[in-house]
Amino acid sequence: MIDFRKLAEPGTLEETLLEKIDLKRLPRHIAVIMDGNGRWAKSRNLPRVEGHRAGIASVKEVVETAARLELRVITLYAFSVENWKRPRYEVATLMMLLKEYLRKELATLMENNIRFVPIGRIEGLDPSVQRELRYAQEQTASNTGLLFQIALNYGGRAEIVDTVNRVMALLREREMADAVIDEQFFSDHLYTANIDDPDLLIRTSGELRVSNFLLWQIAYAEIHVNKVLWPDFRRRHLFEAIIDFQARDRRYGAVDESDAGMFIEADGNRA
Ligand code: FPP
């Protein structure tokens, strides 16, 4: 049961926003492109890494809020395959912050019944990072609440290529190299196999790009862009994104039933 007191203090903006949310139509899976850490730091004359450090507070608030709202899945884009191009010090700090987060927040993940799973080319990360990730994943494996996926050394194209290779290996192994696969079979071998696709993709800092994130999975996601820089992103912004999502008309390529009569088939009969 959703505990409203843990989501909004009485009389706050958060409470007003929460009242606007239809709790029966929550997105099942929210994916987030956390952007703007560097600009947040720059605007304060701080080194870029301070933006990442400040971004951890947003990660904590968003993940805990998602758990309290009883969402099924949240996926955060923390480090892309392209992010290795950043200065060595910035990459090292990001990895250090990740390890620190996992160590400090494991108790909170457990308290909130959150299952933690990293996705991406995890084998390409430093062994010390892999160890922390594995530990957090194992410790939270039996939790039954929110699934918190963190995308690390992740690329949407890399995932598709990895999936193609995985599928080809599997078919060779089963001596079915000539088989024709379908979308479902392909999905079942993505990093996110068995996880519903995101219904809502949030991007902060106002940029209108998907940046190689969950390319296959966001096919029908609603996109919400907020100008707020990631370190300033708070619960209220998540509520705003959900309200925006619930105002969308999701048709998946079809038309509204009420509009179906507006189309006339080639033979002149109404469709
Ligand atoms: C994008 O901002 C942000 C990242 C590349 C990293 C996001 C990482 C964190 C919030 C901290 C670590 C995460 C966890 C889960 C512990 P940017 O640097 O590209 O910002 P800019 O576009 O303003 O330069």
C-alpha cells in the first residue's frame, strides 16, 4: 500500500502534485537520462566532478520515491560507452562515487525492498567496481519491490550488437543457425530481458536527444524533458513528469476508437 505521508508533507507543492497523479495509471517503468551535472558545477565555479557528487542526492531521492510509489522498474543512465572519452580524473571520480553510493545506500535499498541490477558491458569496468556491483546485486536479489537498473558502460547500439551475437551463438549451439527470429525472441535476449519496456523516458537539462539509451526499449516510450539540471532534480520533478505522462494519449500506432469512424475505406465504406 502506498504510504502518502512518505511521499509528501502536508501543505507542500509535492502534496498538490501528488493529488494530481492517478495512482492506478502509473508508468510501470521509468527510464532517466541524468544530464546537466557539468553545467550545474560550472555555474557554481566548481569542478565538473562536484556536479556528479551533487547528483547522487537526486539519485537517492528519485529511487526512493519510485519505490514508495510502488513503480515496478526505474532505469538510470549513469555511464555510457562513450563516457570513457571524458578526462581520466572525471571517469575515476564517477566510478568512485558509484562504489561509495553502493556501500552507503545498500541498507536503504534493503529497507525499501529494492532489487538492484546493473546493465551494460559490466565486464569492461574496473574489477573493484564489478565487485561492488555484484555484491549489491546479490544482496538485493530476493527483494520483491522496485527493480532499480543502473546502466553502466552502456550503449543502446552496443546492446543491440551484443544481443545479435548472443542470439547467433544460441542458434548455433542449438544447431538452428538458419532459424528466423521474431521481435519477442530478440527482446528476450536483451540486457533487459523479461523487463517491461519504459513507458516514460525522462531527460534533464533540456536536451532533446536520446543519447544511445535503451534504443530498442523506448520504441513507444513517452518522452518528458525537464530543463532542470540533474543535481537539482527532486521528487516534485518526478511527480511533474508522471502528470505529463498521464496527460498523453498513447496509441501505439493505432487511432482512438472515437476517431475510427472518421476514416473511409477505399471502397467508400466507413472503417
Ligand atoms: C551527465 O551530466 C551525467 C553523467 C554522465 C553521470 C551521471 C552520474 C551521476 C549522477 C553520479 C553517479 C551515479 C550513481 C548512480 C551513483 P554531464 O556531465 O554530461 O553534464 P553536462 O552536459 O552539463 O556536462
